[in-house]
Amino acid sequence: MAKVLCVLYDDPTDGYPTSYARDDVPVIESYPGGQTAPSPSAIDFRPGALLGSVSGELGLRNFLESQGHTLVVTSSKEGDDSVLDRELPDTDIVISQPFWPAYLTAERIAKAPHLKLAITAGIGSDHVDLDAAIAAGVTVAEVTYSNSISVAEHVVMMTLGLVRNYIPSYQIVTDGGWNIADAVSRSYDVEGLHVGTVAAGRIGLAVLRRLAPFDMKLHYTDRHRLPESVERELNLTFHPDTASMVPHCDVVTINAPLHPETEGLFDDKLLATMKRGTYLINTARAKIVDRDAVVRALESGQLAGYAGDVWYPQPAPADHPWRSMPHHGMTPHISGSSLSAQTRYAAGTREILESWFARTPIRDEYLIVDGGRLAGAGAHSYSAKS
Ligand code: NDP
């Protein structure tokens, strides 16, 4: 029987919800491109319920305990005395979410000799040291596509929010003011602006598709080129790399995984090659940009705005400079954890567990590391150090 350790974010400050703003969420059966949504044998939760926080338990307790497994759920993940660190030595399976990542460092993996499976309930397994997982024979899986469209919607919202100067304008209203000039002196239309995505995978392409009807000019770079038919359909301009793309853009959106090739990509040097007044949106991973270079670029006006939902570390400390830098539209890490997304990634987590316990293959598109090497989706999108 397995011991499953699930690290989730805290419940709402006023307690676990007893009712919700809406009564249902739409059923999504498949994603663009045809991949089917998670299909576990059953679910023990109500779609649309808060599943990603500690009391939500990803809806897994009945399923696991009815089969004799042990489930420990905690939000305590920092410091040697955290519940995560205390429970790791006899844990078989760790489940975590990028929004509240249980950083599975090489040291922690070394402290967990029974660990065989690390599941990301969501997308993005960079909080797991993939090289250490490969070396230790730990399988890493994530619920590919479960929240890609959720993130793409957040990117569109942030693009419109920054360019149209929504947040400061809203603030004027809540402050009781009405100075139109204050609101509009930084407000533009997105129509006609050039937007470029760093990576056109599931999220990047979904962002481009959603921005096309706004009559923006669309650019992308990626390690693999999109089919010609897609390029033609969306009138895309391909650039061989990020450096050659960004000088052409008014808005840049980052949708690549964090790995050695992308870490620190947006530094002072790259930011200086962008048009003055570019907006930068990063919902991928914080470490793809140089934290302080972004602050400097906003202060100098090189960037007109920065928005996103990814920080390092998470949770971000109270004095993180991105909380107080000018012209930002940051949120906590929420874009991929809407109640709609939680329904899918909780079901996907259960699907992965069902496959694992039944010793049947985990869907290839969910695998990041398996059998001592990058596998499935991981082999496509990540790079190992060795
Ligand atoms: P996909 O795997 O569908 O797409 C990633 C794309 O990035 C692939 O097309 C890959 O290229 C490309 N890529 C990898 N390295 C580079 C590089 N150096 N330069 C250019 N392109 C590169 O992933 P998703 O679109 O679903 O997710 C992307 C990332 O978004 C995740 O890795 C995660 O970090 C983040 N994310 C954030 C969430 C949030 O809540 N904020 C939620 C979900 C994801 P190729 O296929 O050609 O190898």
C-alpha cells in the first residue's frame, strides 16, 4: 500500500467554501488537437468545487483510502521542520501543484528512498529536480493540457488589462475619483499592435488564436515550427529565436517551460533590444526573466508594463520587488487554478494514480520523466542537464 503526500495551498482565509458563485462548470471533453480530457474511472468530487486547497484534497481521499492507501495533505512545505520534510522519508508518491510548489530538490529526493512517483496536479514540473528524478528512478507526470486554456485566457486578460490601462482606471473608481486624463494617458488599443509569443505550444498557440480576432499582428518563436497551414490561417510570422523576435513586438508573452535553455532569458541585454514601451507578460515561470532587470526596465520606461502570475519563490515574500514596481499587473499564481481547471487536473491526477496502481501505462502525454529518462511530453518540451 502506498503513502501519498499531497502538498496543496491553504484554504481561503475565511474558511473552506460552503457555497460558490456559480452552480456548475462546463464539461470539456477534449482539447484543441483532439487530446481527450482526463478520464478516471470515477470522481468523488463535485465539478466546480475548490479542490486545490488543503480541505479540497484534490478529491482523492475516498479513492485512496478505500484501496488501503494513506493520504497526508498539507500546505507546510518550507524549512527542515515542514510537514513535507518530516513525511518524505517513507512517502511513495508526492503530489504538488505549481501554484504552491513542493520543491523536490535533489536533497529532498535523496531523503525519500521510497519515492517512486511525483505528480504535478497541473502543468510545469520544474519544481522537481528532473535530473535528480532521472537518477533516482522517480517517475514524474503532469496533467498536460488541463489548464492550458485557463492560462491562455489569463494572458489575453493581462494583455488587454495592461495595454488599455485597466487596473489603474479601476483603482480611480474605487478611490472615488473621476479623472479621465489620469486613466487614459497610458491607455491604448491592442488593434494593430504586434504580439509575439516565446513558444507556441498548447498555451502559446491558444493565446495567438485568441488574440487574432483583435486584429493584432501575430509573431512566434519555438524550437519546432508550427504546420504551414496554421501559420497561414493565423498569418503568423515565425522568428528563429527570441532575440530576433522581440525587437518587432509591442507585446511579448512568454509560454515556454523553464529549463536550462530558458532560465534567465529576459535579462538587461535582451530587454534593451525591445521597442521602448513594450509590454511583457509572463505566465510561464518567473525565472525565465531576471527579476531585477524587469524592475529596472519598468522604472526606465523601456517596458510599459509587466504582468503575469509566476514568481520565485512561491509564495513570494512580502518585500518581493514585483509587488511594488511601477505599471505591473501581477496576480498570485492563479491562472491555471480556476475552479474550471481544478476540475480537470484533479480528475487527471486521479487518472494517473489509477494507472499507477493498476500498473497500466500512464498516458504518454502526461509523462515528463519515466524509466530513468525524459519521456512523453517531457522529452518534447524539457531538456535534461546531462
Ligand atoms: P507545451 O509543452 O504545450 O508547450 C511548450 C512549448 O515550448 C513547446 O512548443 C516547446 O517547443 C517550446 N519550447 C521549449 N523550449 C523552448 C525554447 N527554448 N524556445 C522556444 N520554445 C521553446 O506547454 P504548455 O503550453 O502547456 O505550457 C507552457 C508552460 O507554461 C509550462 O511549461 C509551464 O511552465 C507554464 N504554465 C503555467 C501555468 C500557470 O498557472 N501560470 C499553468 C500551466 C503551464 P517544442 O515543442 O518545439 O519542443
